[in-house]
Amino acid sequence: MVSLQAAAAESGREDTDCRTHWQLRSGAPLLRRGLCSLAQPCLEQSRYMPRFQFHEATVVLIAAGQLDLDDGVNRISVDASSSLLLVEPNTCADVLKTPGGNEQRFRSVVLTVPTALLDTFRRSRPSAPVDEFRPGPFRVIPLDEDLASTLRLVLDSIDVQRVSDERLQYRLMDLLAALAERGHHFFGQTGLHDISVRLRTLIAEAPEQHWTAQKAGPALAMSEATLRRRLANERLRFEDLLIDVRMHHAMMLVQTTSWNMPYIAQACGYKSSARFAERFRARFGYLPSAVR
């Protein structure tokens, strides 16, 4: 019979191993409304995703394999080394995920931070850089031990401990502060893109709902006509934005869960699996079943 002490020690070793290899316990993406989202994409084969939109500030750690980003001007390759990839909000890039390493697969940890929290952080730091010093759309930074410990605490707070929203916000702010101390800042999207950012956030929090402009308008404190007019000012249509948010959500689900396609379709707001698959192929160029 295994003693309680031995069991506890073994559990501790498993937890340490998970943290060392950046292995999350949770399978499906985790959303903490207004604070962050966390996911662990995992692929057995290479996958190309054209014009993938990073709607929010994103921190990516490559645990296995290689990630390539290309926005037409900037190109970058990141592998499973001691580094972090930072992606600015509203970045659109072609993405290639390639399996490799001892795991012979691609696996990453993806943490996103909404614009509202970035704005809160910037207001708390008068010394934050002005917009003229904005960095490129994505960059790789060294992952030293202090930064790694700060990131682990945030991930554990979401994935394992499920701490309160108040405590999680403090820990996310600490991570942003750790990045800022190293000269790295995220910038929120304001002004012209305000409505599309707010609408994307609204839909992304419940993509399975039956969204219409008539329903979304009041949720954003405006009429349907005003919503459509302000989206038109950004050269966007409500229906196109809705499909885009749902398809990005679908791509994340097929990479992070073992759910069957009908269930994923429902989670993305589609009653018809065939219609869902058609939308997915139109957006990415292949069927969702091809991702696995």
C-alpha cells in the first residue's frame, strides 16, 4: 500500500513535471471573462493557418515544435527554447505550426489579455511609453527564471487553483509589470477600432449564442442601425465579423479538445455540422477534421 506521504510526494513530482514542461491540466480553452483566456493547442501534423487574427494581446510559449509567423512585412520563427512570443492586439499573420522535438508534435501555451486590462495597466503606470514607440506586431523575448515563475503563477491560477477574479487580476498585472520591466509593453486598440473590439469580445465570450446585430446592438448600448453604421466606418459587416470570431474559436477547439465535430459546431453556434464545415473550409482552406 502506498503511504499518504509517498502519494503526496508523487503528486508533487507530477505537478513539478507539468510546470517544467509547461503541460496544462485542462484540455479545453479556459476563459476568465474580462481578464484572460488560456489554451494549449496540440497538433500531430504541420498546419498552416492563413490570415490568422490575434484579436487580443497574446503571450505564447512553445513547448514542442516550431511556430512561424508572417504578416507580409515581418517574419519570425520560434521553437521550444527559453523564450516567449509576444503578439500585439489586432495582428493578422499567416501561421505555420510544425511538430518536432522529443514529443514529435506541436504544443504551445497561449495566454490572451483583453484590451480593457491593458488599459487598466497602462493607467496605473504613468511612465508607460507613448504610442510613437510602438513595437512591431510580434517579437520574441528571453524567458528568464523570474519571468518564468511569474508566468507559471498566472497559469496555475487559471488552470489549477482557479483563484478569484480579483487575485487573478493582480497576478496578470504582475506579469504585465514583469514584461514592462524588461522593456516590453502591449498596446490596446482604441478609437476607430473600439466598436469592432467590443463586439468581438462580446461574441467571443459566448460564440454558441444566436447572435444578430439586433441582439448585439443593445448589449453594446446602441441600436442595431448605429452598430452597423459604426462597423461600416471600419469597413466591416456584422455577419462577416461573427463568422470570423466563430471560425477562430473553432480552430482553437479542434486543436485543444477531443470533442467530436458536431459538438464543436454547436459550441461555435452552428446546428448543422455540414454548414459549420463549409464555413471552416472557406476561411482556412481545409476541413476542420483535417486539423487532427
